[in-house]
Amino acid sequence: MTCEYLLVERGEGIAVVTVNRPAVLNALNGATLAELGVVMRALGADADVRAIVLTGAGEKAFVAGADIKELSHHGIPGHD
């Protein structure tokens, strides 16, 4: 499975999923959330995976929250 915004590593029953958008403090945009859904469903259905670790790339933040730039393009009030 190829992801644009996630890195997925597996070994010894453990999957590590890394949100890989460090330039924007791993802010969650729609594409990242979609990828997370696909990856988590696939890993959850895999009997060889006993644990999933979710982390963020970079040294400043795990995940900053929603991607405010993307919200402003969707006409959400207060996010112009």
C-alpha cells in the first residue's frame, strides 16, 4: 500500500504508522485522514498485527490538529 502522507513499518507483530507532514507539524488534511482510515482498517484486519503505534514525523509535534489552510478553502466560518 502506497501512501503520500503516511509511513508504515511492520515487524514482529507491531505496525508503526507515522504521519509524515513535518513541515506543517503533521497537520491533518483530508487526504491524510483518508489514508489513516485505509491503513488502520487494513492493519486491523491483519491477524499478524498485534499492536499499532501511531506517531508523527519531526521533532516539534505529534499532530498539530486540523490543517487550517485546507479548512479555509472549504468556507468554514472563522477560518478565512
